[in-house]
Amino acid sequence: MSLDTVVEDIREQARARADEIRNEADAEAEEIIDEAEADAEEIHEETLAEAERTIEQEREQKLSSAKLQAKQARLEARREVLQSVRDDIEQEVVELSGDQREELTAALLDATAEEFEDASSVQVYGRADDQELLEGLLEEYDGFEYAGEFDCLGGVVAESDESRVRVKNTFDSILDEVWENNLREISDRLFEQ
């Protein structure tokens, strides 16, 4: 065996070994690429699923927020309608006149006078436009006198220094009570569904 033959055999073995290493490396690279592609596909699917969950979550939040805003808008509209009805009622009470206003004011004054049976002096306040009416009605009560204006829809506010009691028997206070006691029914009638 000559040296050339030995060199050639070594080269052949080296080429074979290099081919074997290259083939192993190619197979290993192919396996790594397959694993990477599988991982990438899994990551892609997870990312897609997460994005879909996020989109669904945001959609639910926006839908919920829109429903809440719509409910708040309905409630505000109802409040405005109820306030408008209340304002209309107050205007009608203010516009009461003649015998009807006198009769209601007299009834409130009678109820108020019962609270001051032992008082010798009672000051009565009322709506500025009702001064003449009140002065006429007070002539029937001993110790009662018109003491001035009170900002109200009508009725009377009375007080006595002797009893340190103040009775507010106004159309406003009665309207407040009736309104509170019947608000549910009023609302149901206005907003029947």
C-alpha cells in the first residue's frame, strides 16, 4: 500500500464521515425546523385564541357599558319627565284662586291653629300673593296675625314665641308628601311598559 492509497483511504473515510455528519446535521436541522414550526403553529393558535378571548371580552365590556349608558339615559329622561310633571302641578297649585284657594288655605289654617291652642300670640306667614286672603282668614282667630311673606306655593307657616313651635302647613309640604307617597304609581302610569 502506497502512501497515496493510504491518503486516499483517509480522504475517503473523511468524506464519508463528513457526509455522515452532514446527513446527521441535516436530519437534526430538519427535526429542529419541524419542532420550531410546530411550536410556531402552537404559539400562533394560542395567540389567536387569546386575541379572540380579548375581542370577546372587550365586546362584552362595550355592550355592558352601552347598556348601562342607555339605562342611565332612560332614567335621566324619566327624572326629567317626572320633574316636568311636578313643575306643572306646582304651577297649577300656584294658579289656584278664588273659593278653591280660600277653602284650602282655611283648612290648612284650621289644622295649624290646633297646634297653638294655648298660645296667646301666633305669627302666621304665607305666600306674598295670599296676604289679603290670610289677613281676612286670621280675623277669625284670636291672637293670630299675619307676620309676613314665606316662599311657598300657598298655605301657612305659623310660629309662637311662647311655645317655640313652628308649624309648616303649606301646599308645598302637602305636595311633597303626596308626591313621595305616590311617586311609584305616578311613574308607573307615565312609563307603562
